[in-house]
Amino acid sequence: MSSYDIERYLNVRSAYGASFGPDGERLSFLMDTTGTAQVWTLESARAWPEQRTFYDERVTFASWSPERPELIFGMDEGGNERAQLFRLDAETGVIENVTTMPTAKHRWGGWSHGGERFAFTSNRRDESVFDVYVQGRDETGDDARLVYEGDGWLSLSGWSPDDSRLLVSQAYSNFDQDLYVLDLAADERELEHLTPHEGDVRYQSASWAPDGTGIYLVTDDGEADTLYLAYLDIESGELETVADGDGWNVDGIALDDETGRFVYSRNVEGYTDLTVGEFDPDDPTSFETFAEPDLPGGISGGVSFDPDAERFALSTTGETINTNVFVVDIEERRSSGSATQSHDIEAGEAEQWTSAPTAGIPPESFEDSELVAVESFDGLEVPGFLTLPDGTDAVEGDGDGVPVIVDIHGGPESQRRPSFSSVKQYFLDRGYAYFEPNVRGSSGYGSDYASLDDVEKRMDSVADIDACVDWLQDHPAIDPDRIVAKGGSYGGFMVLAALTEYPDRWAAGIDVVGIANFVTFLENTGDWRRELREAEYGSLADDREFLEDISPINNVENIEAPLFVLHGENDPRVPVGEAEQIAEKAAEQGVPVRKLIFEDEGHGFSKLENRIEAYSEIADFLDEHV
């Protein structure tokens, strides 16, 4: 039995989403101390933070104005993902809803450099497409100016250095995008196409170069299998390689467009490798590097530079380290303070600014994983992270092994990485092993690997799960008769598919906001998402028969293992009907089924009380059946 209950583990806090204020001293960040992420600020490292928002709903981001003590933050209602934008006056604490369109989604596009305007995309005109809007900082939602009517999934990558243009991205799928420039001063605004191409090509993490004549981005343009850092000259259209990932993806770049200083990250077997540098103003493909940041944990991201780009903030985490915000000095400097208190700060030195607590659980009790590789049915090596509970004796013995939870990520173009999970640590403390596979179709291992589950190859990824079960059953620390399938969203589909395709392998299944029927899912998902999802799964017009064939709801008679289905009533991505139909049909087959629907949640569970209820019931369910 666990040393601490699930409520204690779910009270392990996370601090992330940092943004430097215009004075370079104050830092905002998000922290879930109240049970949902809210905006907090603090004046210096480990200072007492001040909570700035007090909502029951989670805040999704916060961004300081570059010139004034104010910030914009985003928040939806009940998980419906129809985010509104709010402006917080950091001096008075007054908060104003600046979009006031609760039926529409608003996707943040950034402040202008002068802080007089901000931009966003929204589907307020037509729910299925996103348009580009510009709005004055002191204007209301009705005053927002529609500056371009889109015809798809548009998002913004920031204002040009002179604030005359916007960098626009259009996504056709997770592996195919285009970049455009929108000239706000033009009489007739049209998108200037920067990336004409054939086939699927990724153009991501785009940032303006300091002189505004080019774009830095990560891409797999050409014959590349993995993402590399590139420079795109706007006038000539020439794309030049700046840095490759040495066989791994360059995940993205954060760039200060005044100084040319940057941080880019590589995803190396799931771990983050950071490079800090500064571009040569005379040669946009050349740069000098600074000291590598000295950070704990294995995963870092969310870079925000201070106004002079002398420091940057980011969040960092590891399997045994909950998420906190650190500030990294780019160059050696003398710290501020009295003569007796000041000291030399070395380049690359990272200072922890936030103190998100571990709810009194000793950090040394958290367990690390081992990176392993499993050979699948066709010889493909599937990477995964295996974590064993403390005291597990990895020796042969009938019935002496521990139960294991196979936790399958969503996406499908996602990746399980070795970051902190309070839920995983709770089940490890209860004596469960934890296995997190990155089956074919996962991101992080190249375009070829990610495409191995496309449309007609969908069930090959489910066969990877079967191979993982074979591997686990042969592992001396694992009880082969107590293997549990768990997953959320697309991972929920993988659970249901594994239960229907390989029914005798499982002791139980846990489906969280999962897809049971691809046809009804595509028919009922948000209008703005359907085209993107059809690009991955197949279309209703061309692939309906195949989609019906692989849908777990149409093979429900094969399920043998007890099933727990959890969902949010307001889920705009995978509608709650997916949970309703699989729970009903499985129960009709005599399968032990438990169902839990939260009326105030969407695609996942953001509220602390709901998460406590969900995982308490999951623990009870596993105690009963495993």
C-alpha cells in the first residue's frame, strides 16, 4: 500500500510558463497551488510569490507587455477550449476580458514591440477556420480588426521587428505546414507564401531574424528525416541549414529579435539538449555559442528572455524532479546586492526562482526509469521507459513479479519523455511497475518512424503494444498475468484496440477521453479540427469502411478484461459520446465496466478535485481487478 494517498501526490505542484516583465526584474509564471494553474509573479529568486488570478478554471498562458506593467493571459471555461484573452494590470490587479467572444477560440499571436497592439487568430467568423485579428491594448473584443480571412488552421509566430508584418503559419497536419508573411500596411492584404513545397514538410518554431529580412525555423525540408535549424531568406526564398540535430530532432528555437541571441533544443532519446548562442549580424547562418546551462532533470523548455537578453527563464523537470522555473545567465556577471552579498555569476549558471513544493513527499522517494528498446513483429525497435517500484527484486519466480501499467501516450504524433508525473509516482509507490512505450507513429524519432502508422498502417502501432507485452511478460520483475493497459485521447483508442485485438493479454484497461469509433469521432469533433485529424486517420469520404473496421466499438465482443472509461462532458476534441457508446456496448457483452463522466471538464481533467476523484477510483478499480 502506498505511503501517501493520491491526494497527496496530486498536490505536488508545478511552476512553468515563465515570462519576464518589461523591467527585467519581475517574472510571471503559472503554478497550480490552488488546484488549477493560475498566474503568479515574483520579484527575485525564491522570493515570496504573489498570486495574481483566482479562477476555478485553468490559465493556459501569460505574456508580459514589452513596455508596460501588464500581461495578457488565456483561459477557457469547463475545458471547452474556447479560450478568451484577458488583460491583467500588474499594478492595480484589475483584469479585463479583451475578447468577449465566449463561443469562439482565440489563439495568442503576441504583443507588438511597442506594446500598443496584440494579435491573435480566431474562428469567431466561421467555426471551421481561423482568421487573423489585431487589437489595441486598451480596446475591447468588438474593436478587434479582422486583418485577414483564413481558410484553414492559421496561427501566428510573431510581429516583424518593425511591427509592420505578421508571420503566419498554416497547418494541414502535424507533419505538414506552410509559412506566410502578412503585410499589415498593404492596401489589399494577401499572404506572401514563403514555403511552397510538395508532399509533407514541417516548417515549425518560426522566428523573425533581427533585421526582418529572414526567418529562423526548424524543418525537415529536403531529404531530411529529422528536423534541423534553418534560415530562410524572405526575398530569395533560399533555405540554408544553420545546425542539424546529429540524427535527432531540433525541437525548436527561442530568439530575441533585437540581439540575435537564441536558445535551441534537441530531443535526444527523449531528453533535452540545449544550445545557447548569438547569431552573427553579418552572416545569419553563423553564430557563437555560450556555456551550456547547468540544469537539473532531463527536460527543459518554455524559454523567455529578459529585455536585454542577458538572461533567460525556462522550466525544467525530470522523473524525480517536479517542474520549476530557473533563470540562466548567458554571460558571466556580478550579481546585484550589497558588496558583502554580491558574487560572480558564471555563464550558464542556472538559478532556481520558483519553489513548487512536493507536498511533503521526500523527492528521494521518487523513482527513475530505464530507457529500453523492444523488438516488434517486423524487427522495428520500439523505445520505451520502464520504471520499477522501490525494492523490486528482478529475479525469476512464479507469481513473484509486480503488476505493470502500460501507459500509452496520445497524439498519435506525441512522445513519452522522462518528465515528472505525480500519477506515475503514486502507482510506483503502490507497487506497480510503469512502462511507457513510444510506438511507431510517435514523434521524436524522425519522419519515417512517425509515418509508420498512417491510415492503413494504423493497427501496426497496436501490434507494437502486443510486442511490448511479450517483452514485459519475459521480464523477471513483472507478473505476466497482471498487465494493465492505460491511455488518454488517442492513447485511449490504443487501449481499446489492444483490448479488442489481443484480449487475452490484459488484466484490465483504463480508457481516458479515448476514441471508440473513428467515424463518430470525426463526425462530432470540433469543426476546426476535422480536416487536421482526417489527414492523420483517414477521411470519412475515402476511408469510412477502413475506419469502421478498426474502430474498437465494432470489435467490442472481443473484450475480456475489466474496463474503466473516464471522460469530460465538454470535450471538444473527442466528444463524450465515445465514452458513452463503448461503456454501454462493453457492458452488454458482460464485461465489468466502470464509467466516470465529469460535467465540468473537457479533454482531460484540469481541476484538482476531479483528478483526485478520477485517480482514486482508478486505484480502487485496479485493486479490485488486478
